[in-house]
Amino acid sequence: MDMFINQQKLKDSWDNIWLSLKPEPIVLNTPWGEEWLSEQKAFYKKMGMVVLGLIALLSFYNYFVIDKELHLEPSYLSAIMRFSTGGLAILSFFLYFSKSFANSRFYRIPMVIVTFLAIYFQAMVLVWWPQLNLNIEYVMTFIVIGAFVIQYNLLWTFVYVVVCYIATTPIMLEAGIIPDRIISNVFLTLAFAYMLRADRKKSILAYVLERREKEEIEKRARAEKALLEKELELTGAVQKLLMPKANEIVDKDGRFHLCGFYKSAIQCGGDWWWHNVTGNHLQVIVGDVTGHGAGPAMVTATMSSFMKTLYKPDKPMETLLYELEDNYRGYFKDSPYFMTMSAFQVDLKSNTLEAWFAGALPLYIMSQDGKSSALSNLGMQLGAETQKIGYEKRVLDEGGRIIVMTDGLQETKNQKKGADIGVGQILRIFKRNVALDAKQASQKLLTTVEDLRGEAPQDDDYTCILIDLPALGSKLNVTHDPSSDSSENAVA
């Protein structure tokens, strides 16, 4: 057993040494290996082009400036050294413009050849021009620079250094450098190479760790997003149950035709509406909570619960609204959510319209010839410091169309113009379709708004309710579609 443990420790030690020399498998065996390799090649391409450009520039500069000043003879040796190195560097520089080569496994070969050739010629300088009094450290400097610029791992860096010394040792011996000095410089160069490339394993481990942490964060984010979407879907399903069971009512006596739609920006939203017919009165309430999502949806669910508790057929609408405001304030006074609300009641005998406003948009009344007017008394939104509900009243002798909507429709961006659609354009859409009944007109509005929005996402919830009233003493003639009475049609 002890022998097995010792053998395993020896194997682990060897594995660690090997990975220190050649650490690339640490990352290449991960899902990000190809990406890392691609990044390495892209980096090496940029660095290689810079280094090769500098080598070419320095080669020609040395020939035309330095070598001329030093009067190096024979001059053809200087020309051979400088032009062969500089020319090969230029050729290799342009070779990196080829994507197929830069992405191949041979992408380091031109740099290795050019740097090796430069080192070989620098060693030959010791023999060709001894009057320059250069020594072995001159050659060692170029080997160290070459070992750095080729950007190999520690193993291949050591191999590169040893090969360079094997190739240049005969030259240095010919130049009179003693073997002991050459050997000591080999070990010194290897030490420099180690310092330059020893951190490669650490950088690879840091890269792998960073990617694993990033993947874990993304995995948690995806799980949280999926959970949130599921919760939003569930909240949206509950919210649909709180919307009117039917989004269209055609009065059998021809006194009115109501049609509305609600379309949330995401799975659930902050708009809510309610309607009821009691005796000779048609009652409608529309609320809009700031924002959209699960939070505002839960606020609308609470308001719907308040309505079920507080509503009584004989209770005045104004009293009901103030009670809703009191309950809203009691539950949500410390929350970031505010709610605008508009409510109106139509006396179906006299066509008298009474409207209450808590920070909500105006109601619009459109006559049968397409002329529109606004009815508004701003008031304060529910949850505000000051409690104020505005009130207006109007008699619609000639009948017409009552339009109430939340701000999501008119604040939708017109993709082509880059500006809000605005209430003016919405009223013009209704004017063009004034001959259509309430259901057809509301469908036309939604289709037109979505066409104007284009590819952009819906930023806010859409809610719109239309009520058509006949002139006093007359009746509407609208065919009732029973399929409109399903709860599914209450939400677009």
C-alpha cells in the first residue's frame, strides 16, 4: 500500500512538473479551449506583425546607418545579414494577413525562423567583425528576446534556447569564447527564459477559473431568469382571472356597446380595469400602476380584491373611489408604487356621463362625425401625499363614443419617426374608423399602434376601453358575438 501511495505521489509530482512546463492542456481540455486558442492566435498575430515590422525596420536602419558609420568590411556580409533578415521579416509580416495561415497550427513558424536567423547572424558578427569587441552576452541578449517574442510555453522556450546555443556554439568557439563561459551563459539564459514564461501556467489557471466563475454566474442567472419567467407567467395567469370576464358587452336594449382590451408589456403588468352594469347605470374603472411586472401586477390584484369587498350596487361611485383610495394608502403608503385611476358612470336613460379622476389621463368623447373633446379634472394619483379626486359631468344628447386609455398606447414610440405616437395620432386613428363599431375600432387601434411600433419591444402596458352610446331616444344596432364573452378575450 505504501509503495502504491508513493508511486501515486511521484506520478502527481511529475504531472505537476509537466503541466508547469506545458500547461496548455489545462485549458484545451475545457469547453473554452477553442475560444482560448483563438484568442491566443489573434494576440500572437498582432504581436507578431509588430515584432516582424520592427525587425525589418531595424535591419534596414542598421545597414544604411549603423553599418556605414562603423565601416564594416566586407560590406557584402553586412548586406547579406541585414537584407536576408529584413526581407524574411517583411515576407512573414504579410503572411499573417492570410486568415487561413494565422488560424493554422503553424502560426508561430515565421517568427521562430526570423528570430533564429537574427540570432545566428548576431553570433556571426563575433567572427566577421571582431574589432567591435562584442562578447557572448551580446548573443545571449538576442536569444532571451527571441524566447520572449515567440510566446511559447516553458518547455518549448527551453527547447528554443538550447537549439539556439547548439547552432551558435561553433561560431562562438571560433570567435575564441571558452566553453565554460558558453555553458554558464546557457544556464543564465534558461533562468531568464524561466522568469519570462513561468507565469504562463498561472495565467492559464486564472483564465480557466474566470471562465468557470462566469459560467456559474450565467448558469445561476439563467436559472433565476427561468424561475422569474415562471413566476411572471403564474402572476399573469392570476391577473387574467382578475380582469373582466368579457371584454365586450352589447346591451340587448341597444343602450350601449362596450369593448375593451388589455395587453401587458410582459407576462404580467400594472394595468387593471373593471366594468359593471347595475340598473340604468354603466360603470367603468381603469387603473394604471407605475411600472410593469410582478410588483405592479400584485398591486392590481390587491385593488381587485378591494373592489370585491367594497363594491355595493347602491353605493355611489365617488364614495367607492374614496374608499379604494383609503385602502390603497393603508396598504401601499410605504411602497414605491402609485396608481392613477379614472372612473366613470353613464346614466343610460339620460346619457349623463359622470367621471372621476385620480391623476389619470382625460376621457375623450368622439361624436359620430369624428369630432373629439376631452373631459378631465386631474386629481391626485392614489398613494400621493394629498388626497384629491377630480370630478366632471357632461350630458351626451347626441350620443357618441367614450374613449378611455392608459398612457402605454400614446407613449409608444413610432419607430420611423423616433417619437411618441401621442394622443393626437390615436384620436386621428379613431376618427378614420369612426364608422366601425367599438370592437372593430379597438382592434384597428391595436393593430395600427403595433405597426407603428415596428420591431421595437412593447415598453408599457396597453389598455383601452370604448363605449358607444346612441343619441337620446334611439338605439344602437350591433350584432353580439358570444365568443367575445370568454375571459381569454379580455386580454389581448
